[in-house]
Amino acid sequence: MQQRINNTLGRMMITGDEKSWDYGFLESLQEQLTKRGSLSPRQEEILQQVEGRWSDEALKHRASWVDDWDKEKEEKFWIALQYYHKTGYYGNIVYKYLTTAGCRCAGAPSEKEYNKLVLNKYAAGVIRNLQAEPKFPVGGTAVFRTGARTNRGKPCVILKHGNTEHVTSHAKGAKPVQVLPIGSAEPYWTEERWLKKAKKRK
């Protein structure tokens, strides 16, 4: 039993995963074996699951995931990192790949980390909005919809499109955009879903 645990811990050390849950769990099993000499049936079941995650086949899949890491995955992961750095969720993943100042640390995440951070409905919505083509070009005009929180029905000029810093919602159409309402001297941030195209003058 100790040999099985040591072999799996060795694999984790080679890949630099000493901070993973699996590593901590196996260390706790080592302590229990030293004190009591045996594991519970449930602990043995979880040990088998951990061994499966660190098998030769699993490690080959991990290596393939890293080799297949590309610009598209990095862009989506970067948006998700910035979004959750702002909201405070998933800190165990975020601060593994971001410094406290928000700079990207080197290295690709595991497939599990990527899926957890990028594929949930909140991050997926934010990524969809930020990567979508702008509906309103910079320098063009738009009109606030009647459902907008302020300036309902008023025209405005599009000043610039935002990034993750300006995101306030994952809802469809919540792409951030800075506008200047006609007749106002103060620009502010809103979302594309609150705007509609201005009617062309005849």
C-alpha cells in the first residue's frame, strides 16, 4: 500500500503538482498508515481513483493537452482569469496562473482547471460577449433602448469598446461599450444590449 502511494506521489512531484488535492490526500493516507497500519474501504476506493488520474495513460493525455494548447484556448483562459480575478471566485486556480498584480504566470492549466474556469455559464457568457464582433463601430451613433436604466430614447456616440475590466454581467449582449450621450459632457460605460441602431436620416 505504501509503495502504491509513494509511486503516485512521485509522479505528482515530477509534474510539479505537490499543491494538488490528490497530493495532500495521499500524504494524509501515508500518515494514517504509519499510525494505524490500514485504510478504510472508502479511502482505498479514493486511492484507486487517484491512481487512475496519475496512470501512464492519464499522463499521456495531460501531455497531449499541453501540446495542443493554442492561442484560442489561451485567449479564453486569459479572459476567464481576469474575470474571476475581479470577482474573487476560483482563487485556487486564478492565483496559480496570475500574480496578485494580475499578470499572467507561465504555463498552461490542466484540462480540468480550464474546463472549470472557462466552460461554466458565467465565464462562457463573458467570453462570448467580449469576443463577439462589436454591433456599434467607434465614432458611430446609437440610441438607448426604452428598457435601458438611464437616457431612454436618447442618442449617443460610441467612444470605445471595453474589456474584462468593464464587464458587469454575463448576460447575452452585455458587451461593455463607452458612450457619450448627445448633449452630455460626461462619457460612461453601458452595454450593447441597452442600445439600438440610430435611424438614418432621410
